[in-house]
Amino acid sequence: GIHVVGHGREQPGARVSTRPAYSGTVGRMTVPFVCVFLAALLIYVPRIFVVVAQARMPGGLDNKDPRGQQAQLTGWGKRAQGAHLNAFEAFAPFAAAVFVSHLGGANPSHAAMLAIGFVALRCVYTALYLANLDRLRSSVWMLGLAAVVALFVSPWLA
């Protein structure tokens, strides 16, 4: 069937899409979708620090056994590896929450604020991880988790 762009809600002057009603698309990137892309990129920011730490080890970067070498990292290199792995762990729930929020018809402004907040918190989280500020880092992690939970439940609040 035909649906009105904007989650099927009637709006004065709304564009009519010929896409199937089940598609859930709005024909453009939303702020939360852009945030999913940015969160995916943020996974690899700490990886840069990991590679630098590996390159500074005796013998340089070991591309034949990079994971073995990463297991030997200490200090900020080890923390960078932890931040890198945690970014992978945080990404999937965030991406899923963005899609649930979008497809469930949550308030787009609220979803955008939550998604931007999550990405900003992930930037702060990575910096705190590298700086070895564990308690503050954990607090920021909890705020990021709260943003993900809020995105998941946002369709119920719309």
C-alpha cells in the first residue's frame, strides 16, 4: 500500500510515497541513522592507538600474530584495546535500539537527542578509558546504556 512519509501519520502537506507500507523508510538519512554510522566509525578510533602501541613494541608491529602481540600490551595500549573491544560490544544494542525506535514510531526529536547523546558519550568514554579514569568511565558507560534503553522504550512513550 501507499503510506505518508513520517511513519504513516497524516500531516498537512506531507509527501506521499509509493513505497510499500511495511518498508518503514522515510527516503532519507535521519539523525539517529547518521549516529549509527558514526558509532560504527568510533569502533576504530581506539584501534589507531592499539596499532601505535604495537608498533612501539620491540620488533615493531607483528602482523603475523597481531592478537598475540595485543595480548602483551600494557598501559594505554592495553586500555586502547579494551576501548576498541567495548565499542564493538556497545554498537549492536545501540544500532538495534535506533531501528526499534524508528520503526516503532518514536518521537524523532527525542530519538535524535538520545542517539547524539550516545555518540557523544562514546567519545567521552574512549577518552576516559585511554586516560585510565575508570570510575568516571564506568559512569559514562552507564549513561550510554541508559540512552540505549531509552531508545528501545521510546515507541511506548510516543
